[in-house]
Amino acid sequence: MGKIKSAEEQLRERGIIPKNVDWGEIQRSMKEAEKRKRDEEQKAREKEERRIADLKCPSCKSKNKEYFERRDSNGIIGPGYRSWIVDAYYTCQDCGTMFKDLQKNKE
């Protein structure tokens, strides 16, 4: 009876996995890819925060605004609780105009 080969040995025989694998290099490349992804996400968040900070009132062109959210929930207290945004808008603190962010990123 022949020797039972592991899945890794079978893949190496077929040439799918190279004979000498540099696991350290693979780990480094994966860490670099994760770091690049985190950096891109951070840049996107910073860009969105700057865009929101530069958002002006359509009436008086002031940047002095406050964000309001009206939420609703499923009424459960404890595990299983869910809430969602029903209405969200900005209010200008100078003239009182209520306005929405039409360029908002959809998440």
C-alpha cells in the first residue's frame, strides 16, 4: 500500500504550489497590501470630512452648521435592537435654513 499524501504534497506534485515557498515574503506582501488598503480608506475618510467641513449654507453661504438625525427603532430593548435613520439634514446656525447634503457618499 502506498504512502498517503497530504493535500499540500499533492498540489506540489501538480505544480500548483512551488517547491520552495518563502512564507516570510508572502506575509510581508500581505501586510503591505493591508497597509495600503488602510491608508486608502483613511485618505477617503479625510477627503469626506474635508468636503463636509466645506459644505456651505445654500442661503447665506455660511459654514456654521449643525447636523441633525431623526432615528427610528424596532422597539426592542437589549439584544436584537436595531435603529435606522429616518431623516438627516443640516441646519445653518446663522440663518436657520435646513438643507441636505446632496453629494453625500452612499455607504
